Amino acid sequence: MATAARPTSAAPSFDAGPFPSDSMIEVQDLVKVYGGGRSPTAESEVRAVDGISFSVSEGEFFGFLGPNGSGKTTTMKILTTLLGRTGGRVRVAGFDIDHDGARMREQIGYAGQSIGVDGDLTGRENLMLMGRLYHLPGPVVRDRVEDLLQLLQLTEAADRPAFTYSGGMRRRLDLGSALVHRPKLLFLDEPTTGLDPQTRNAVWEYLRELHVRDRVTIFLTTQYMEEADQLCERVAIIDHGRIVAQGTPAQLKAEIGADSVTIRLPLDEKFEARRQEALELVRTVPEVVGAAPFEFGVTVQARNGGAALVEILRRLESSHVPVKEVAVSPPTLDQVFLQHTGREMRVEEVRPMTRMSRRGMGR
């Protein structure tokens, strides 16, 4: 993992901090300003991170969610010393990142959004290189590399140049590069973006195993709400540089307080009129707290979705509004995200490695 310049602001002592004694990550009042100097009144400044505070316990799987440009990647780069901060205080793996950055980096692994493997080296050579950069003894590195190749299902391709790998194979190799030295804390910045569902599930299973078996603390940013829901014990949502929600996925979904009811109507010449009539009818049901049109019908937010659905269907039938299909689902993290940010996630694709780009993809 590359070493970045030290942050330019000195952090105060952590002796009196409010964090639990088992915190692996401790952040308080973190600020990152681009442009305009340090003055909070500078008109040209951009406050990418605007006074956020949170902690991550040892052994926890923590999700850090946000739309593009929300400040999540900036935060991760500060935590891994790849970027300096403007204000606030940060401690990672028990170390003050200002004064013990080098020692802290020995304890962490980092896999960024860009795949950081050398395409001209084989898979085995990439992993060996990372092990030697961490000054691990030769026999230890060789044993560790063989274990990782088997675990990541790359043994058969281990001696092929990495530029011949598929996107999913390169992502797994990049993840292995972050794990060669057995880190206590693993930072993952959108590790499955652009992967096909089968490969994404395989990465999920490996991360679960890593977390449970080795009790590695994992700090994950992702644009897949299902990924955060499946993997993370606790999540925080950041938007416009500020944390707008924190808690377990179950807690955040419970705060929505409503199920989602989807009503599809027949697509015929009367569709528009029937959809408008259906909207007016469902809004009169006591359990309904919100309703909106969508391409094929109406979506409804309702307390006790099952009971609400019975009454909705009764009223639609009484008014001779035909229904093609209905579905009820509990609150999801997607709904939580939309409620707090008003935006949908936009997932970027991983581009294939070319001859021109396969080198220089380092961290």
C-alpha cells in the first residue's frame, strides 16, 4: 500500500476521547475542505467532509454509504493516510495517524475503486510483490500467497499475466493483495462495482468468511444497498459531507415504519385514467402514508402492508379498477437511502484492462 504525505493539521490528544476502548476507527469532527484555504468563509471552498463523527469497533463489519460526491471516498482516503484533512481528529488501529502513520499502515489493508494490480506480472508475482513490500520473510510470503490463491480460486490462473484475467479475477487478485500481510483492519472502497452477480456473491462469501474466521475489522463503501444489508453489522449514510443516518440495517429500516405495496395495472387504453383513480382510492386507506405513480401502476407506503393491501384491493374492486399484479415487501435499505438523501445510487462500471492501462494501476 502506498504511503501518502502526512496530513497538514496536528491532531489533539485522544486521552479524553469519547470513543469505546475497543474502537478500531475513531473519528471526531472530521473536516476536509478543498480550495479557499482554511478559512470557513472562503467563497471558493468545497467542504467535501463537513464535521463528521463516528467509531468502528474491533471486529465489526461497518458500511459507509453515500451518493457519488457525498464525501465517502474522501473520508476513506483520510483514514488510510492517502489524503490530509483540514480539521478534526482521527485514530486508526490504535494509532494517531499524524504521528504514527507508518505503524498504522502496517496494520491495515486497502483495496481502492481502481484495481491496483500490475497487468504484466502474473497473479502469483503480484501477491509476492506485495508481501515483499511489507518486508515479510520469503517462506512466509510463499505460504501466504499459495493460501490466498486457493482461497480466491485463482490457483489455475496464478502463472498467467494479470492483463489476461477477467474483471472479476482482477478484483479478487486486488483484494488478495490487500490481505497478504494479514491486516487487522481492511478498507474496501466499492470492491464489487461492475462485477457480475455470480462473482459479486463469491466476493461476499469470502468477506463473510474473512470477517467471521479471522475477526478482521472491515470498513466498506458500496453503492449496492443489498451488499450493505447482507454484510454489514452497522452502517452510516453520508450526504453532502455530513452523516445523515447511523445504525444497524434493521434499525434504519424499522425507522421507515412502512411496507412497500406495488400495484400493477393492465396496460391498455384506459391505463392513465385507471392509475389516477387508483391513486385517489389508495390514499383514502387509513394505513397508507404515501402513494405515487410509477411506469406500470402505483406504489404505496403503508403501515402493516398486509392489512393495507386487503383494504386497497377491496376498494379497487368496488370501483371496478382491474389489477394485474400486487406485491408487498418490507422496508429496504434502498428506501432508507432515498429517504435520507433523496437520490438513487448510481453504480459505475469497472472498465476492462487495456495494454495502455494495465501498468500504473498501483494504489
